[in-house]
Amino acid sequence: MDQTQKMTLNFQKTILLIALLPGLMFVLPPTTPCQNAFTHWLRPLGVPQPVRASANTLYSPRERVKEQDTDLEFAVFKTSFSFPLSQSRDREWIAVSQLGLTSIHTRALLPDTGDPVPSELWDINVGLVHRQRLSNGWTLGANFMISSPSDRPFNGWYEMAIMLNGFLRIPSHKRNAWVFFLNYSTNREFLPHTPIPGAGYLIAPSPRFNALVGIPLISISAEPATGLKLTGLYFPIHSVYLGAKYNCLAFLDIFTSFRWVNDRYFRAGREDRKDRLFWYEKRLEGGVTIRPTDGLELILSGGYAFDRFFFEGESYDDDRLDNRVDVGNGPFISARAAIEF
């Protein structure tokens, strides 16, 4: 069996895995994605948190690779899980995990080194989130994550990453609060290995509006009319989300969104251990959310992806033209199931 046939077989296996998604959701580890730890900190402490599980897939059909005589298609499969270990009025411990797999079918090469684009990119995360209310009413929190975003997960220390966040919330004027945090990550999009402080002010005059305005994070959620919810999020440098959702029926929402996303992987066998394989993509998306019963949510969507490319280097500003593979624009479809209990 030649290399092309092996890649085709692997891709077919991934599609079969996706087809089994509804059943797999209850077998594989389900969770809140690790990057949502910060959002979790903003939830009221003392309110019992349920077990949360989710599984989602995304499929992008074959598109041309620029300046190479080949094309590229890929499928993404993710599961996530959030499980409260201990909860009380003033303290909580929550375990989180996420399993992600991107299966890629292409003959594209990284042009500077001549290495093939990996056929599989994994992202495996496990960690803990802790929050505690102090005697003066302040809330202190921290979370620790260890992950292995790589084509060969846990191949070695240089294919692993750690993230540590510290968080302090100080109540101010009824529902508002000052928020301070410190982030350390070995796989941040910018300035990895450098601790970065942040601060902001949480404005929440009512359940229909809240905004966290600060440095480096900005987050806004508003309901300007009954059934209509607008959401915006920005985190440096290239993480953007803008969304609108309308509640048509008690069990049905329609939504549209724009995302600018990026992922970073430690490719095993790379020449420079400081290099990472970056993936950038912008998406316009629309779909429906169905809630057939309490605690269960099904999301079906599709859209158009553009400005998509890989590159391998240390940073976007200095190296985004190095070992670069540009992928043509094209449609995608996505499905997600989430449950809490």
C-alpha cells in the first residue's frame, strides 16, 4: 500500500468516526474546552455547577493548495468534559479535559524543509480549575493545564505545553467587579514562556448585559431585544469572535457568527525546537441550535472559510512566510452535541 492509499484510508476512518459521533459523545471524555476556564471564573461562585460534556465535528472539503500541485481536505473531531470535584458556597474544584484530532488528507509539503504536512494533529488537554471566596468577599482562582498539541502527542517534553492562570475578582458597585489575572503559557500565540498580567472592569448592570473591558481581553454580551443576543470577544493577537443569536421558539435558536481562529502544534522531528506549526483561518458561519430536552443541545451549522494557511516558525510577526502552505477558500459543515446534568 503506497503513501497516498494509506492517507486515504486514514481519512476514511476519520469520517467513519465522525459518523458515529452521537454514540461516541456518551463514551469519550466530554468537557468545557480548556480555554473557557477564564469564562468560568466570571460565573457566580456558590451556584452548583453541573457535569458538562460536548462533542463536535467539522468537515472542510478538498481545496487547492497554492503553488503546489495538490489539494487539501480535513476533518476535525473534539470532545470536552467538565466535572465538579468539590463544591460549596465559598469554594470549588473542577476537573477539565479536551481531546482534539484534526485529520488531514493532502500531499502538500512544508516548502522550506520539504517535510509533508502532518496527516494527523492532536490536541490533548487535562487540568484543574479552582475558585475560592475570601473573607472580604473577593474571589481568588487558579487553573493549571497540561497538554500535548502535536502530530505525535506526548512524544517528549518538547511536544508538550503547560498553562497556568491566576485570577482575582474584587466586587465593585453591586453586580460589577474589578478583575485581575496573570497568565503563563508555553504555547501562547505571542510571547510564549513570558508571564503576562492583565486587568479589566466587569460591567453587569443586569442579566441582559455584561462587558469585561480590559487589557488584553475584551468581552461583551448583550440582549438588546427579547430573544436576541449579541456576543463579542477579542484576545490578542488573532482570536476574534462576533456572534448574533435569535430565539425563534422555546427549543430553537438561529445564529450567525464570524471567527478568526488559530491553533499551534509542536511537530515532532522539527529542526528547531522553538518552532511551532501555526494554523490560521477565518470563518463566516450560520446555523441552528436545537434543545430537544432540558440539558441537551444540538447544533448544526455551515459556512465559508477563508484566509487559511499553515506556517512553521517562532512567531506570526517574524516567521509567517516561513515553511508556509496556503489553502484555498471554501465551505465547511459542522455539528455539535452538548449535555449537562
